[in-house]
Amino acid sequence: AGFNVEILPAPLVNEIQTNVADVLYSNGRVPQTENGVAQLRSAVVAANDKLVNIGLIAPGTWTGASLLTLNTGDYLPTGYQVMSDSIASQSPTDRAARIAPPIYDCVKLGGAIQSVLISVNVNR
């Protein structure tokens, strides 16, 4: 799988690659249909869900560029949206080469505390 983003956490890359490879391997073949692409998207969703559970992905407002059905300013209640181009929009070359349409995984990274100020007040 190819990844095209500015900042992508390694755990997300690993989960997506593992899940998608598992779908391709365990099924023997994934149909080149909307249902087949949905299987691949489901693998990406499962990877995202795992990272939501550990706080790497969190709900928030999408501030990136608009993409397919996701617009700048849309709220992502799960912290992500997984979309893909349709099989019908595939080029004949990609179809013949058995390449899946692009899958887009738009995620909001959860914030992380990296500094703490602790004030200890003592009085006698």
C-alpha cells in the first residue's frame, strides 16, 4: 500500500498495511467490484478503530483540504473518514492491471500532553 501524507504515525501505517495484506491474503482474491473495495476500506477502518482506542486518533474538525465527500470544516465524530474512488471511475489501464481505486483515510490525530507544570504550595 502507498501512503501520501505529510505526517503519518508509524502505528497507523503498520496497522493499515497488516490489515489490508490480511484481506488480500486470506481471501485469495478480492473482487474488483464496489464490494471488493468495501472489504479493503473495512480493513482501513479496523486499523483506525484500534488507534482510536489508544487515543492516537480522536474526534475533531477536519481542517485539511476537501476530498471526495469530506469538506474542510466537517466534523469527524470518530476522528476519521475512509473513502475511495468508485470502480466505475477506474481507468482501463488500472482495471487491466488489477489495481484497486485509491482509498483515502482522513484522520484527526489526538492531542498529546508533552509538558506539565506542577505548582507545589506549602504553608506552615
